[in-house]
Amino acid sequence: MAEVSVRKVVKEYDGGVQAVKGIDLDIADHEFVVLVGPSGCGKSTTLRMIAGLEEITAGEIWIDGDVVNDVPPRDRDIAMVFQNYALYPHMSVFDNMAFGLKLRKFPKDEIKRRVADAARILDIVPLLDRKPRALSGGQRQRVAMGRAIVRNPKVFLFDEPLSNLDAKLRVQMRTEIKKVHQTIPTTTVYVTHDQIEAMTLADRVVVMNGGVIEQVGTPNDLYHHPATRFVAGFIGSPAMNFLPCRIQDGSNGGLAVRVSDSIIVPVPPARANRYGAFKGKDMVLGLRPEHLFEYHEMAKPGWTRIDLPVDVVEPMGMETMVHFFVEGAPVCARVDPTTHAAPGEVLPLTADLNQMHLMEPDTGRVV
Amino acid sequence: MSATVADRRIRVATERKHSLHRQRLWALWGSYIALSVFVVMFLVPPFYTLMTSLKSSAEISAQVGSPWLVHHPTLENFWYLITYPNFQRYYLNSAIVTVLTVAVSMVISVLAAFGLSRMGFWGSQTLSTGVFLTYLIPPSLLFIPLFQIIGKLGLINNFWCLVILYPTLAVPFCTWIMIGYFSSIPRELDEAALIDGAGYLQMLWKIFIPVAMPGIIAATIFAFTVAWGAFLYPLAYLYTSNQMVLTVGIISDLIRGDVFQWGKIMAACLLASLPPIIIYAFLMDYYVAGLTAGATKG
């Protein structure tokens, strides 16, 4: 087990395309860090550079106190789980798991013991004699994890390991991965484009976009205190609502957010100081769908009524998503399933402005 | 009203089903006719060879009755060849040359294909295309310059020269087959092996060769066919009986001036065809799988 440091790392491909633009990241011993972001954001490239599968154009990668820029993958003492499992098709499950140990000339008894231990943890003991083609997707992914575990490496690397599984199995395997990390707390770097996977698994989440790190933080940090509009929009499902607005004087000497002629809502007093500097400026109001819900007579401080015409209603069982358009921008509210909402009708809603975010439209910075 | 609509739907569905059935019937008839033409074209010559090989020289020269039938079948032609020392020598020479050609060609092809498809060095793409282009040069253009090389090596009229020459015919195509096969193996497999601690040779030996076995078998059959059936090079480079291989040995020994010993020639052809037939019969599935690999992923 080890610490991993990525320092000013750049990856430039032939033709000058920069996939990673000088990122810095320190991962503590035993930590489970998830790199998340849209396709092409550089997360997989970063993982592959840590693995040694991609050369680094500039910067340094440290594993367990050593610079490993020029160390080949086999000498980095890492194990990797791939998206398409990458099991050796001609070998049995046992041989797949034992392959790395055999190459490192481990004694046979030790190999057997380690494979048996890993198989027990992953519940694949009955599968040890089977070939990969005789396994389901979930079983293959377990074998791939088993192959990583037996080596007892310093760092586990996961490259979108659940992307090939169906939705139900993905949830199940997510829990398995978390359980494995609780049992064997090896430093882990996990890449995914699925923000729910990132939130549920990570000690810390690294949100990447366009080859740079947008924000690093605990899942709760990112959710409640996003640093940029990108992070605010990427983390959370359904995504945060963004409405162009202007900060102006409100009633009682406070501030107000003017979204349209008919929607002018007061800024909670606790935020007034922070937002005062932006009075008169065009900004973007961010409000998560769960902070826009059915109207309550008993309003709390910071709650404001807004009436919006319903566009689409999506009942989900335990909640109902209602979609609207405000000044051309799509808005989603998460309402109680007993709330009556029909397309074309006006639905009274409560906006909890204690949870609002205000962003600069040009930089995307949350203020 | 609704019953009428339902009836019409059933009628439309039935008509569509019948029309599909008719289309399939036509396709089947077309296939049978085309296949029958091919079967006749390809099986008539071997059938005629077999019939003639079972006839005595007297029956062949008598020219009585249908030439497609045997009236007094005999194995005398086969027995003659089996006990004929020169024929045994040709067979042995062909076997030695073929086994060594296949071995040399496969070692070179597998290593070359692995390097070209997986090691990603500068110019590997161009080299891959170059390898295939060399296959397009007809052997009949090459045998004159090759004659000079073989002459300088002192291997004219020595069947060992074929072990050097045949790989020039087999290696390009075998390499091309293997490049296609190796390219169809997901790259994550090499990366997993690299992380597991394998070097490039271990990766080749323990992962690529077992996974690419159908491709290797396809390439092996191709190299075998080239070496076993080649005619031009042995005709150009070998001229004494003790050095000859089957293809040239049969015609030089069994055609004397204008005397064609048809029965023995046909029997020799059949005996010479046995090894390829046996190999194809056992490995045909691998051959087809190997040649089509890389066409689609999965």
C-alpha cells in the first residue's frame, strides 16, 4: 500500500493534442479516489499514465515515494482492472488469477493460497476451473478483480470496470467493490464517467474536464459546494438547474435575484454579504431539482413561492420529476408523488434559496 | 367491423410470410444450382484421376468403352510407386522441405506479425503494407535473381535451397494473416499481461500464440500448401533424381520423351495429394476461422 502523487503531469499526443494539461493530485495511503468526468476529459489517460501504459510528456508520477516515470508497468507494483475485463481467454479462472504470481516465480503453495483467499473474498470459488467464456459479465469482472487482489499490489487501478454491465449488476458490483476495499484497504484510483459510481465509492472525487482538474473533494463537498458550474452540473442526477439572472436590490434593504419579469426572488440574508459585490451584474442561478419542490403553506426562512407552467411530468414511484421552461431554459423540480401536476397547468412550487448557487456566466466560477 | 380488420391483418401477415417463404425458396434453388456447377467443376478432375489410376496401362491404351469407368480395377500403379525407390525419395524430400519451410515461415511470420501489430514502432504501418506488397510480386519474376543468389550459395541442384526459397513465398502472406489475427486481440490483453509482469516474449508465448492458434493454424496450412505444391522453383533449381521433390519428380520420371505413363502419373498425383487432404480435413474449421479473423470484431 502506498501514496500516489501526480505532479504537473502533461500528456500530449502526436499532432499537439493535449489530453492532460498539467494536473496535480495527491492520493493518500489506503485512499479510494475516483476520477470522474465526461468522455475525453483525460481521466483514463491519467490512470494509464499512473499504470505506466502511457508515456508522460511532462511532470512526475510518484508511487510510494519513488518517481516512476521511467519504470515499466510490471515494476510499479500496481494491479489494474479493465473495462472489458481483459481476461486471458485460453486460461481457466485459476490460471488467470495466478498468471502474475507465476511470472513472479511465487512458490506453488503460495499461489494456491492467495488465489483461494481472493476467490473466497469474491465468492468465485466454484468458478476456478472454468474458462472466461463460460462466465457471465459480473463473474468475469470478479475474476478480473481477483487477478488484481492476489498480487497484493501497492495500488489498485480501475478503468471504468462496471461500464459493460447492465444497470442492476452495476449497482451490485459497486457494493462488492466497496466491500473489497473495506476488507483490503489498498490505495485505489478508479475511473468512471458515472457520477453516481463516483459519489458512492469515493473517499474523494476528482472531477476532470478538458484535461484539467475542476475540483477535488469528498462526495458531499462536491455536491453541496461545487467550485464551478461544470462540477455543479456534472455531479447530481437530474442535473442542477441553471437560470440566467441578475442581482438587484430587493425589499427590506436586501438583495433579490431577478430571473424574469415575473420571477424575482429574495436572496436569503445569510448570503447577502457574499453576493453584494455582484449587484447589477448578469449571473447564473443554480438550484438543484430537490430544492425546487411542491408548494408548502408553512414556509421556512429562505423559501419562496414560484408558479410555473408544467411541460412534462415523469412519475418515478418514490418521487415525481416535473419539467418546465423558464425564459427558454429547462428547469426540473423533484416533487412529492402525490402532487397533482399535468402538462399545461400552472404548478405552485417552493424554491429553497438557502441552497442556491450563484455563478459567473463567463468563468463558470461559483461565487 | 373489428373482425374484418383482424381478418385483413391476418391475411396480410400470411401473404408476407408466403412471400418470404418464396424468396427463401428461390435463394435456395439458386444456391443449389451454383454449388452443383462448382462441385462438378472441382470434383470431376479428381474423379477422372482416380479412375485412370485404377486402370492398367493396357486398359488405358485400349480406349474401349467409357473413359470414365474402370472395367478391370487394379492397384498395380500404386504398388509400383510405393515400391519405387525414386518415388520414395521424392516423397521424403518433399516432406523434409515442407516441414522445414513451415517451421521457418511460421517462426518468422509470428515474430514479424507480433512486432508489426503490437510493438507500435515508427514505420510499423508502412512495413505492414510493404510485407503484403511483396506477396503481390509473382514468383516467376523472382526466380532469375534468386537463381543467382542460390548459385552463389552453392545450393543449385540441392533440395535445401527450397528451404531458403519457399519462405520467400510463404512468409509475406502468413505474416499478413497473423497481423490480422493479432490485431483482433484486444489491446487490453497485452496491457493486462504487461501489468501482470510479462515481458514482450512472454506475452507472445503465453498469451498471443495460444489465443491466436486458429490464425497460426491457418497460416501453417498456407505455408504447407505453398511448400508441398510449388512447381516452378524445384523445376528451375533441381535436376537430378536424388534431389527432386514430388511435383517435379513425378513428371520427370513418369514422362519419358513422348511416353506418358498415365496410370502411374495419376496414381502419383493421388498419393501426393494425400497429406494436404488429410491436413485440410482435420483443420478446415481453424483455417476458415483464421482467414476471416479481424474482418469483424468479437
